Amino acid sequence: MQDYPQIGAHPGIPEPEYRSWKAFSITNGLKLLKSPGHYRHAEDNPREPTKSMMFGTAVHERLLEPEVFKEKYIYVPEEIPRDRRTKARKKWEEENTPVVVRDGHVAIDPAFMPKSVLETEDAKAIETIAEQVMTRDCCAGLLEGGENEIALVWRHDFGEGVEPMLCKGRLDCYQQDLGLLVDIKTTADASPEKFGKSAANYCYHIQLAHYLAGARALDLEIESVVIVAIESEEPYGVERLSSSVECAEGGRASASGATREVSSCAN
């Protein structure tokens, strides 16, 4: 793991680099709601991303980092089979993997950065979602003019007698002029009632409280929070769900408690 940069807000940090920073993250921190043992296991054994997690990451990158998305992904043409054992698929993969000849042997070009492959249906879904978010009245303009994917690093102060805890968080979109935080979530059902239950199950309120704590520590003014809930299956419904900072901070005690628990374990 790499050391963290100086305390502050850092836009444009690639996700792998952000994940390597040695600081408390609420993603694994939520495991403390079960036990310190669950948290330590998650820290020591990073889980492989599921298909739905990878899809959610791709949606985030398409919406928030379009240039990164273009460089990272390659679409499989519709006429190419999904089955990688077929001749057509093997040929396509060979043609899209640059090679060099060295000492009479063919090898993958070491300068080639392999791209993540998006199957036709996933590529179409992501482009449809992007169009929905950018054109629907409820969401149009939300992601324009703001800073996207800002990595925060701060020290959480517990008060006298307790060592501050180094923390990190990544804001999806911060509209400084509006004092607005926009958070993107993919979900099975974006309707307010169903998404509300899902948000509670995944402890989104605690995640948001953690991000707001970081913003407060770094003097970033956030007056309101908007969650853009995006369905991951057709027809890819999109809902804008607004929240006051007071409501979003409903998980503040739990987030602070998780941070304190890690600090206690470390000491």
C-alpha cells in the first residue's frame, strides 16, 4: 500500500491509487457493525468485485470520468459472439491485443495497457443510462460544472484524550457554488420506497455521514445532498432523491463509532 498524500481534497486521483492509501474507509468500516473481526477480515482479504459491482463501477466512470471510461473500456461489437471459445471471438481478441516479436517469439506488447471488455448488452445499457441521466429533467445539469471523484483525506478528531484517526472518502460530484453533493447509486429499483429500503440495508446514510464529516473537516461547504438512483436493468429508470444535510447525517453516530472502533483496535 502507498502512503496517503497531504491532508486535503484531491481531484483526479485514479481509483486504484485511492484504494491504496493507508486510511480508514467507510466501505470496509461498515463491517464493524458486525464485529471488529469482520472488519479485519475485509481489510486483509479484499473481495473480488461481483458482476453487479463491476457494472456499477462502469456506470460511475461513464458518468463522472468519461475520458477515463474511454481509455479503460473496449466494446465488443454486436456481431462478435460472447463465447470466448469461438473462432470469431478469439480472432477479435487477438486483433485487439497488440503484440511484438522479440527473439523470434510473439508476445504481448509490454507498453499495451489492456482494456476492460464490455459485452454488447452492457455497453448498450451504460450508454442508455448515460443518456437518461443527462437528459431527464430531474437530473439534467446535476453533473455539469462540478468537481467529480474528489478524494478526501482528513483526521477525525474524537476529542480530548483520543488519538485522531486518519480517514479517507471519495465524493462522486461536488458542486461548490451550490453547496451540493451528488451521489450516484445503481440499484434494482429506483422508486423512493424500494430504494429507501435498499439504502437502509446498505447503510448509505452512514456512508454519507462519513463523507460529510470529511467535507466538514476540510471546510468544504455542503448544504444539500442529492442521490441519483439508477436502475441496473431495463428500462433503466432514474430517480433524483434529495436530502438535507441534517437528514443525510442521520448515520453520523454510527460512522463516528466505526472510526472510533478502528482507532481503539489500532491502539
